[in-house]
Amino acid sequence: DVEKMLDWFATRTRSSKLARATREIARKDKDDKVLQEIVDTIGSDQEKTYEFKASGRDFGLIVNFEGGAELLVEVIAPDGLTVVSEKVTEPPYIKEKIDAKGGTYKFIVKGEKISENNMPIVLSVFGSEKAAVEPIFDEGQQEAQEDSASGGKKTAGIVVSLLIVLTLAYYLKKFAKIKASGKKTKK
């Protein structure tokens, strides 16, 4: 259980670094905004599908991940046609412009060759605010959270607190067993 928790925290920490880097790439043109951001994990032979409601204005796509993996990235237009299908081995994958039609786009990411389970990936749709029917990502709120000096410290504090509580629980349980076995031998 402890190992799973530590793995979860490590994955979230790695994901947040990827997300920050992805946002910087998406905003290289100051008129562009991150319209939708998805932070997830993927393993070998796993397929993830995400959706984006486009207004009909062009948008871009970034898929960021840690190196040493092979992904297949596909973009399916609202009419069912595949507009992008590329094997990606070097992060980040950037598609600067997708000639958009109004409707729901599907983004499919397949883990072809991944050396670990639960490799973090970040998928960001970017462009003019008018490219999205309804932006899902609130950049201002996200940046405020990241820019706060306590953001990373809070996570580290939670991890340390959790480890202390788990350690205490372990030793209390061990102490209770020793005390219980001491009572049995006195009878």
C-alpha cells in the first residue's frame, strides 16, 4: 500500500513537470492559450481516447511524455476521418495546426513501447480561445496554483506527513503485538 502511494505521488510530480513544459510550448505565440489539458498515464499496449469540442477554428495539439517510449498519436475529425496518425518516439510531439471543422475531435494515444507502467503523459490542445466550443482548462487558476510559493512545498509536506503517519502506525501495531504477546506469557 505504501509503495502504491509513493508511486502515485512520484507519477503526479513527474506529470506536473511535463504539464508546465507543455504550457510553455503552447503559449509561444502570445495569442494562443491552452484550451484543454489532460494529464494521464499510459502503459504498453494501452490505448487512451480523449475528446475536444472544436468550434471550427484551427487549433494545435501537444503530447508530452518522458523519453524512451514509442506512442501512436491519432486525431479523428468529427466526420470520422483520421487527420493525424504518427508514431512518436521523441517528446514532445507538436502538431502546430489542425485544419478544424466544427464538432468533436477524438485524440487517441496508444502505448506502443513503454518501459514502465503508468508513464505520465500530458495532452494539450492550444490555439485561439475561439477554437474551443467550451474551454475546459482555466490557465489563470492553474498558474496561480503553480506560481504560489507553497505549491510544491504543500505536496512535499503531505508526502512527509503521510510517511510519518504510516511509520507511526507500523510501530504502534508492532508495539501492540509485543505488549499482547507479553500479557499471554504472564498467564
